[in-house]
Amino acid sequence: MLGLELVVVLGVCILASTVASGRLRLAAPVLLVLCGAVLGFVPGLESVSLPPEAMLLIFLPALLYWESLNTSLREIRSNLRPIVLLSTLLVLATAGSVAAVATRWASTGARRGCSARHWPRPTRPLSRPSRAACHAAPRPSCAPSR
């Protein structure tokens, strides 16, 4: 199935579940999950994948624009400290955990089948694992892409 046809089918499903959620008094995400499960069993759609660029160019701008219109600046200002702390700590915790696991994995020779209890101290510098951690860490939606 072509990309445009897939986008149209997904758009129709989103529209239908949004309308049905209002009439059935159900949450829209519940119907979207059910609609996605039904679409997974359609014979022509089981091996369809969207390229990440399509998600970034089609769906993300619309979602960000909608949220920018519906977000209260008062709420953001009142919750600014928790928002900044949680977003910063999440990125640092993810990067640190990926760097620690990559360092341990690289220093033990993971192909030898070492268990986690017998990991020696890392002997390699942290440059490679840190780079892997930076790629794996979550980025904010407004961050510039490379």
C-alpha cells in the first residue's frame, strides 16, 4: 500500500473513532487502540510501515500546533520547576544508564556470556558509551534535528 493511501486510511480511522467516542461516551484513545487492533488484522495492512520522516512531517506539526493552542501559559508557569527538573533528570538518567550498561558490556566482552554479577570494572574510556547514550536519550520535540 502506498504511503498516501495509508495516511488517508489512518486519518479516516482517527476521524471515525473521534466521532464514535463522542456518541458512545468512551475515551477516544480506547477506540483508537481498538481501531488499530482491527487494522492489524486487515490482510493488506499487516506488513505496512511508515517511514519516520512521514511521522515528523505529517503528524508531529499538527499535534504540536494543536497543543500550542490548547496549552495554558499559567499552568506552564506554575509548573515550570517540575517540568524543567523532570525533563532534565529524565535525559540525564537515560544517558547515564545507557552509558553505564554500554561501558560494562564493552569491557566484559558480552559475547563470552558473562553474567551481571561477574562484571569487572570498566577499563575503556567513556567516550563510545557516552556517545551511544546521547543517541539513545530522549530529546524534546522542539530540539533541532541534525
